[in-house]
Amino acid sequence: MKKQNGKLSRDEFVSFAKAVLRKNSLEENKPLYFEYRVSGNSKLAESARRFDAFAPDGFFKYQGPVIFEFIDSKSKQLEKRIRAVADDYRKNYDAATIFIVNAKISLEELDLTVWDIDEINKWIKEYPAEYGHACSWNIDRKRTTQNKEKFQISDNLYRDDLYQKNNDIYTNAIRICIEEKKGVAIVLGAGVSKEQGAKTWDELLRDFQKEIEEQHLLDDSEAVFQEVGGTSLTTAQLCKDVWADEKTFAWQVHKSLYDKARELDVNTELGEIAQLAQKCLKDQNFRILTYNYDDFLEQYLEWCGVKCCSMFTTKVRYSNGQVSADFYGVNGQPNQSLRLYHVHGFLPKVAMKSQLDTLHIRSICLTEADYNMLYNQPYSWPIASQLSFFRENICLFIGCSLSDPNIRRLLEITAYNPPKHYAILPTMYKSSDASGVAMTKQFTTRDRLQIENHFYRIGINILWVRDYSAIPVWLHDLNQSII
């Protein structure tokens, strides 16, 4: 990390201090607010001063309100400044004050609580992930490869037990938010449907291409697909263009979702998610957002006795910019049940192609034209819904790769520092050796830190599990811990 005369840079100092305080507030289950101005009739509210951080219900050994002041000053009058602020706070505020100072200083004789650079250096060893996050805000990407050693954290400081400690803290924070009805929401990606038998995006596109080849709709399909761009969106677009039959295209999507569907099993990922939803129903702000087209979760919710309203929209209704909040529930209108938002479309299971509903067919967002239409309409219902989730809820991302640039843009718009959302990621991943042989590898500690840094920037804390099979276990343990 870059330092100035033995200190952290200001941005690094503030970011690191906030991250450490935030983690401790999660451990103690006590509220903590940054850039806080007290409202109400209390003595604290008489001043318009904005505190760097404020813990109204205590912090560490302090039982009453605590004010935090971050001081990053090169002034020779630093001690004088701290004394002046301390005197002012003693006279005007009924709260303890803790000064966090980006310098070496000692004011013990004044009976002040000061955490200086010595304390910060202790934090660096105790909170290596947060140290890395603070560092990530100011890394010059062009110079990273030339200065790698400045940004590396040794493995002996970033061990697996620290990951487990982070997981325990985050899991406990999620549990408390659920129990205290603080507006937790679940956001689901394709990973949860794959376990139930649905094909992945890439598998679906390969099926599309295979169908085109078998029907001889193109003379050299591989060359044509490569020529039009070779991306998943352009491939999907070309498949739809070649077939030129909206219902046939939708039926192919339907088959990829349900042809190899497995029996419902309460111990699977979706089974545990449905049980988690059941525990969250008392929170009126609880809701679920899914990027999947299938109705597997609806099936599990029904199995668990949870009524839900499946909400979706059609491209036709918002393509001209009119009626920006147009959506449909399962019976035409939403009700007071659990709200399940299908922001990329909804294609529930039917027995025959002829039973496909036009509204469902037109709701599917899969091709390049679909995505361009969707994300070029900033006031459309799907965009507004995602922004609402990311701004208003504490989101738990399950089965999401978070690689879609459109979704990431929305996350960045609504990002918090420290982050308030959580995502579950596996430490194991698929790779291949020099000869092309497939193999399973595990992210190194340094790579995991960089992944955390990356998602930290867009407002997400990472919970690590060994592999995808461990996610239902984590969900089960969470369900069992909720009172």
C-alpha cells in the first residue's frame, strides 16, 4: 500500500478505517453510521456538525453513544486540534469520542481515546482483507505489474481461517438482518436452476447451433456465427433471426429448461432457498429477484406452502418508452403474496408448444436486440426493479456470476462503501493444463483477495465456499440458525 511519510494515503486511511469499524459493528451487532448528522430533539441534534462515524448504541467497551473522528493531517498543530475537538465534544455532546489518527501521536495525559498509526498497523495484520480492499481503491492499474510486491499480502496473513472468520461474521450479519426484518432480498442467477436440470446459457446456445446445423439452415454455421460477432448475445440473436419463428424459438428455450428437470428435493439449493423465503415472510420488505426464466422456485415455494406472485414484463410494452411500470402477475395483477421478480422474462412450464402464452414468449430477454432494448430504457420496469433492489434491500446473491456488464453497471450506480450486499462464490474452478486436459483448481489467497477487492468496489461482500455443492449446506446452516 502506498504510504506518505510512514502514513497511509488519505483515501486509503479513510477506507480502511471505515472497513474495520464496519466489521466490528457486524461482530457486535450494533448499528454504525458514516457521515452522520443526528436528527431529533436530543442534545446531539443541536449541532449541524456531521460526524465521520456514529455508533448510537455503543461500541467496544463503551455502552453509550460513540462519535468517531478520522484525522489525516500534516499540521504541526495536530495535538492542539484534537484537544480542541475533544473539548468541544465534551461540552456539547453526551457521547464518548474516539479519534482515529493517520499519524503517530500520544495524548494519554488528556484521558482521550486515540487510535494512531500504531493501532492501524495492528489492524493491518488483524484485518488483511480490509487492508487489501483499502489498497484496491488507489492502485494505478498501469503500474501494478511493476509494483506487485507493494500490493501483495503474504499467505501467512491471509489464511483460510481468516476466510472462515469473514464467513462467520457475514453469515451472522445476514441472520440478524433476517431476524430483525431489515429488508433482506434474494437475487438468483442461472446457477440455482442448473442444479434442477436446466441447461446453462452456453449449453442452450450450443443446442441452438446444433439445431440449425441439423436443419441445414446455414451452409457453414460456424463461420457465420463467428462473422456476426461470436458472443453469446449475437449467437442468440442469429439463432432467432435464422428461425424467424418467435414461438419455435421460445419452445427451444422451454425445452432447455424443463426437458431434463429433476424431481423436487427439499435438500437442494432451491429447496433451501424456498425454506429461507418461508422464514423471511414476516418482513414486508422481503422479496426475490431472479434472472432465470423458469418456474422452479415457484414449484418449490408451492411445495413449502408459500404463496408468491411471479412478476414480469413484456418487451412490447416498454419498447416505445411508454407505460414504464407495466408488469404482470400470475393472474394478471400482483397480490400481497411474496413478490418474485423475473426481470429477464418468465417462461413457466407447459405440456405442449401450443400452450405457450404470448405474454410469456415476449417477456424473454435473451438476444442482442432484447438486451439493447432493455438496458437502453432506463425507466423500464426491469431496470427500475433492479435499481430498487440494489438501493433499498440487503441483497444475497446466489448462483450469480455477476459478469453481466449491464447488471454490474447498476450495482456500481448503487454501490455502498462499506458494501451492504453479499454474494456466495466457490473457491474451486475449472481449468485446463497446457495440453488441454480439464482439471479443477483452487483460487490462491492473493487471487481471492483481488476478487474480493473487485466486488467490494461495486458494493458486494464475498462469502467463500469450497464448491457449488457447499452452497446448499451453507443455506441449510443459515436456515437452522434463524430464530
